[in-house]
Amino acid sequence: MKKNYFAFMLVIALGLALTACSDTGSNNGAGGSNTTSKEQAAVTTKTTKEIVDGMLAAIEQPALIEMTGDMVKQMFYIDPAMMEEYTIMSPMMNVKTNEIALFKVKDAKDVAAVEEGVKKRAADVQKTFETYLQDQYENAKNYKLVTKGNYVLFVISEEADQFVAAFDTYFEQK
């Protein structure tokens, strides 16, 4: 069992290393039309983990693992210290682009920085799959970025619209 666990962790580390080493290039605005912003105050009693877990329970996705700590800084170009909390689920294997990330920033002034980091992440994923798996490249190009108050949702999925609709159900408008 320990050998299997070690092999599994090695595969994850290699996948992350390959993704982290990709060249970000220039952000040509891809995905910009997928950005939605709602300036009204949004209130929820759920944590980011509860929201993401709830969405993943309702919307089937390939196997995902949770990303933490330094990986957030490397993969999303975001300082985790700006976050009150966050939950990021990324593909277990580097053959799928499906990813869901929910950030709750401490200070509303940092929302723009988080959005920029997310756009860079989306560009990195696109670059990784551009010549690798065409269907996953198309999936990555159609990501969703939604801001609601101090929350920023990033989704790469064939069911991205369903994730956005589910995300909206967790908030009351004030």
C-alpha cells in the first residue's frame, strides 16, 4: 500500500512540475469575455470548502486533488496571505484541464490581483494543452471567472456554466 501511495504522489508531483514549468508567455486576453463581475455585496454562511464540495457533489468531474500553500503562489501567482480562505481542486492527472478554485480575499482591493493571477493560470493551462490534447485545450479556453463580493470563482470544465449557476445559489444579495 505504501508503494502505491508513493507512486501516486510521484505522479502528482511530476504533473505539477510539468505544469509549473510551462512558459506563461503573454496574456492575450483569452478568457476575458468569460469574466463576470457582480459589484453588489454577496453574503454566504458557507466556507469556500463547503461551497466547492457542494458543487462537486452535484456536478461530476474527473478525479481532483486539493492544492495548498506554495502551490497556490506558483500556479496562480497569488499570495495566499491575501486570502481569508480558499479551496482549489486541480486534476489528479495531467491529462485533464478540469479545475475549480474559489478564493475569498481579506480585502476587496485585492480582488483585481486575484483575477489577474487566475487569468495567468488560465493562460498557463491553455499553453500546456495547446499542442498536447486539443479537446482539453478547447476546454481550457472556455474557462469561467466570476467575482461576487470578495469571492472569486475560477472554473475550467465542460460544465462551467453549471458551476457558475450552482455558485450563485450559495449567496444572498444585500
